[in-house]
Amino acid sequence: MKRVEFEKLVDKCLAGNASTNEQELVDRYLDNFQKGRQEWNYLNMGDQDEVGKEIFLRVKEQLAAQQNQKVIRFRRLSVAAAVLAVLFIGIYHYSARTGQELSQNERIKNDIPPATDKATLTLADGSVVNLTDLKEGEVKVENGIRISKRNGQLEYEVTSNQSAKAAYNTITTPKGGKFVILLPDGTKVWLNAASSLHYPTAFKGKERRVELDGEGYFEVAKNKAKPFHVEADGTDVEVLGTHFNISSYSQDQNFKTTLLEGAVKVSRANNSIVLKPSQQARLSGADGSLLREPNVDIEEVMAWKDGLFRFKNAELKDIMQEIQRWYDVDVKYEGNLPEAQFTGFISRKVSISSVLKMLEPGVGVQFSLEGRNLVVKSAGSK
């Protein structure tokens, strides 16, 4: 495909008129921005930076055209890929010559890297192990259980069924941290930032039970004889073997369980519902009862695990809550903020400055970052 044809397809994607095949084709080309210059076809496409500038200008024009609307939308994944391309190849140096971008650079005076594998492990005896800088290998052997750090994740292995005794451990991720844990039954859990999981080192009895605060994605090892339970925010999620996500940050008071595969039963007080794949259980704001959402956007729910911020008609403060946890910043709001909603995708693998610069025109605000203090105010404020 030639450059002119490619740019025409980008325009169709921005306008929401591209077919599925055309969108996929544009996505594949834009992925090359992220893979480096060795993947770029210079003969057909021309200079990579020049093409990047064209994409950036097209996205910026689309944002400007929609700036007076309450909802800023990127139509399909193709446009999200265009946004990601802008971030990954550093096109902001191109527009930094303007007064607006220079002012932006002045306001965002430092940079903060994205969340990395960070966690602490609290053992049954109360001792705390910092998993962040711990080298690969054995952490501890206790009561027939071997705890190890392998391939960047925490693993439990029963070495002796006779001597294995259940004791409770807690793994905690800070703001700006994430971690993966393999439980002794083979269940794998991905913990998002500012989350904790409390669990036994060996599952004894007729059930497997853990407690979650924050957000985690579970791939539960199948065992029909021993159901797996997750307790979160006074709610019980029961499964036999399935894939699901729970978001239950205590400070948010916004419990959600989303099923990807299998079946789960969600119970709270005297209320219970059974979920099928692509369904979500959440709490009603009125009385705290359980509600079932029949068709949720799985890609939006799982974006955090896949390395994306993915927002759909998201309010500003909901967006900033995710930014705050992922980059470990303190957010302060000044003045009257816009009521705009934002729909779009941004990589979680880039530094905070890239995310803030991309969000500013989309949500109509100005960010000021000094150290880990992030001030948010309306773009019209002085």
C-alpha cells in the first residue's frame, strides 16, 4: 500500500466510515510505529516521521472539530492505534514548536514512568518480604510449602502433602505497581495497582477461599470438588473453574465482577445472581443490591491487564482515579471542571507526560505536574 492510500484510509477511520477490513489494515500499518524502524516499509510509505506527523495532524484536527461537544470520541480501534502511534514515535517534538505545546511542557515539569512489577508479601508470621527487588529463586519453605519468585511472578508449590499446613499470606501492590501470583492450586491472579490479595498457602477443606481489595483478574484452576470463592467488599464470588475480573477498591465503593469464560455465582446478603460470559454484576447505588449488566465491553474491562487505558464515555474523575493509581500521583482539582466525557485508548506503557498531553485536548483540561502532585483545572482557567 502506498502512502497516499494509507492516509486516505486513516481519514476514513477517523470519520467512522471504514470497513472492518480497512480498519484492520490500518491497525497493522500503525503497529509498525511501535515496533521500530526496522519494520517500516520506506519505499512504499516514505519517511516514517513525516507519515507520523500527518497522522498526528489528522487526529488533532478531529479533536478540534469535536472540541465543542460534550463527548469526545475516537471511533474505532484504528483511531486508538493512531493515538498510540503518536505517543510511541514521539511526534510531540513536532508540535512542541507552538506556544500551546511549549506551555504544556512548562506545566508538566517532570516525568513519571508507568507501573512496574512491585509488591510486598506479608507472611503468616508477620514478616514482610519486598518482592520488587528480590532476585529470582526461593523465597521461603514453610510447613511443606515452597514460595518462590520465578519469571517475575510469585509461585506456591506443595512439597509435602503430609506436612503442608494452611497459613495465610497477603500480597500487596502499591500505587504504581502490579504483580502476578500463582496460587498453590494452580490458579493465576493478576493484581492491578493499589490492590491486595489475602489467601491460604494451602487450600484445605471443601473449598478454596481468598479475599481481594482492589482489582484482580483470575484464571481459576478447575476443581469441581472444591469451589473457588473470592470475597470482595462484602460480596462473595463462587466459581468452579473460570476466567473473570473483579474491581473492588474499598475507597471507590464500586464493586464489579465481569465474567469472560465459564460461570460464576455472585452473592451479597440475601441476593445472588449467576453470570454468563460477557455479563457483569455490580452494586446498585441506591440500595447496594446486585444488578446484572447483560452485555459489557470485555475489552474495556480487561484493558488494564492488556496494557491500555481504555475509556468509554468516562468522567474526568474516573479517568484521574486510574492515572493516580497507575503512576502513584496525588491529584488535586481546581475551579470548575468541564463535564466532558472521554472515549479513547492510550497505552499504559508510556510515561505520565505522554498520557497527560494526549488527554488534555480530549477532556478540555490543563494539567500541572510537579513531583508527584498533579493539579487538574479547566483549559479555560488562568
